[in-house]
Amino acid sequence: MIIDKALHGAFAGAFTRPIPKSAGAQVRYLVKQHKGSTRDVAALLGVSQRTVERYVRDQIKRPRPELAEKMAAEVRRRWQPQIRAKARKVAATSAGLMVDVRARFGFTASPGTTDDARMRHLTLALPPHHAARLLDAQDAGATDRELQRATAEALGEMYFRDGGHRAHDLRVELTDIEQIQFEL
């Protein structure tokens, strides 16, 4: 979920407080978010309920790297929901999103054009209507492939078709993403 993760990362700059750093604090936050259910948190993280209880009591302090990453990601997803919602609303209605991407772009266009895919590095401002479409797709539970298509459509419109001023029939494909970052 490359694009989903990048979209969630865009809102980290809007947070007014840092996320909890220790494993115990992160798990306690997740348990609180799940109304005290250690069973739900255990299912979310893919560990036993007993393991979650041990993190809550600080009996385990250092999770294995993949679990630490998953815990931090789940906390980040739920951290400061009101601030996240406000930042999403601003991005979707007035400010838009900045996107910095290095990926392979391919084209489907009229005959006689060069459509060989090649690596490009683009940094663009996506207007609010494209940001809203991308964020709505994410909220609807779109797969990473669907988010990739929505991002390719937005980049195609803004960069390759220049906002509708050229290459009207050009379809853009986005593959082999090396890095992507969104900012508010």
C-alpha cells in the first residue's frame, strides 16, 4: 500500500502532538481506541491477546522490527482524528496536495506518438478536486492499484495534458514507484 501509506504520511505534518514513541504507549493507545479490547488489538497487530496485555503492562519493551512498524503505522492512522479530518477538508476544498513522485510513466495515445514507459521525477501541486478524488477513494477502501490509477489520472491531467490544454486523448499509466510523497 505505497500510495495509501504516503497519503497517511501527508497528514503527519498537521499533528499538534507527536505520536507515542514507546511500544507500551502505542499499544495502550490502540487499546483505548478499541474501547479496551485487547483481543481486537491483538487481531489488528497479528499477535496473541496475551502479548498485547504484556505490552500494556510494559513487560515487553522492544517489539521485533516488523511489529514495531505495524504498531506505529496503526497509531499514526488513528492519531488526532479531528485534526486529520480538518486537514483532509482543507486539502479537498481549497489547498490541494503536493505530490513528489519518482516512477515509471507510460502512455496510451494516438498512433505515431512515443509511448515507451520511462522513469520520471515529478513534483506537482494537485488542485483540490484531484486531491478530493484521491482522498475519497482512499476513504472508500480503494486498493493500492486503484489509488495508483487515480494518482496517474491526476498527474496526467496536470502535467501531461496541462490542465486540458494539450494531448486530450493521452492516458497515463503509473508503475514501478520508487518513491512517492504527498504534502499538504
